[in-house]
Amino acid sequence: MSTPTKQFYQVQAEKVVKAFEKRKIKAYYCATKEEGIQKVLELIPKESSVSWGGSMTLQELQLPQKLHQGSYHLLDRSLAKSPEEIEKMYHDALSCDYYLMSSNAITLDGKLVNIDGTGNRIAALIYGPKNVIVIAGMNKIVTDEAAALLRVRNQAAPINAFRLQQNTPCTVMGQCGDCLSEDCICGHTLITRMSRIPYRIKVVLIGESLGY
Ligand code: SF4
């Protein structure tokens, strides 16, 4: 039976999917993790080159492991053996067929809001890979751009800073201190309003809570 949360997600998702369409971003809503994983795998043709950015959502869905079971050409930087190899993979990922990532926040009117320390993940979202698939739980939906910026700086980034064991003010204060510290993971903030290449960006929304 559908829970009130699921019913709410369904209603919100219908609104967001339509909003993405206006922005030439193709969006899908999947009620469960299993359906979400199936949709992502359906979207990627066999033998494609595939890479992905650091993401708890992808980890929770075990998408890297599932991709390793399929017949794809994977650029998986966790398998790199040296800093030089990691750096090369970052660059090679920018010309892959499919790049997978999540989004730190998504507005009800269909904008993707992301922060990045180094910038490799948002670089791929902006330009390079032929296709980008954004996979996100409905917990990432916020009302508008202002709420998205508050979310990324006061929830997504601090929890990620803890995960990455970074020494930043937000891990001490529990909220953003607008730092410029060496460990700052908020070097860049990106708002994606539309895709100039129609449907290069695809979004798979999942009716569950995933990632931060
Ligand atoms: S304190 Fe620094 S690292 Fe933490 S959220 Fe703010 S800008 Fe980002």
C-alpha cells in the first residue's frame, strides 16, 4: 500500500518531471530503488563507456557493482593505482558516453543545484560526456533555488565533509561557516537551468530517501 510519503513523492515527481521537460532535460520517476536501478541500466546501451562521480546515492544503489557485472567500458577511478592514473581517469571521464552522478538538490521547477570541491563532477555535468544521468532520491527535492543553496551548504556539504573526514567549520558548528579552508569542499556551486543539447541530461528520480 502506498504510504503518505510515497503519495507525496508521486505528486511532487509529476510536477518536477514536467518542469524538467521545459528545460530539455528528460526525467523519469521510479517509485522504488529496484525500479530506479532498472531504469538507469535500461538507459545505457551495451558497450558504452561509462564513468561516475563520487556519490552516496550511487553507492547505496550499488550501481558501480551492477555496472561491473554488465558489458560496458568502465572508467572506475576506485581501481586506479596511482594519483597520476586517477588524474587521467578524471580527464578521460569527460569524453565518456554516459556519466552518472547524483545532485545535491533539485528544485520543484526543475533546476539541478550542485557543489563540488575540485569540480570534476560538475565539469562533466556542464560539458563533455555525451550523456549525463542524474540519479536522485526524492529527499533532494526543495521548493526553490534559495532553499537549494541552503540545503547544499547546511546539509549536503557538512555531511559529506564528515564522510570525507575534512577539517571544516561545518563539521564543528553543524552549519556552513562560509569557509575558505584547505579542506573546503565547496569550491564551486553550479545551477543547471537547462540543457542546450536537448535531453543530453537525464534525471532518474527515485521515491525513496537516498544520499545526503
Ligand atoms: S564550512 Fe566550508 S566546507 Fe563546510 S559547507 Fe561551508 S563552505 Fe562548505
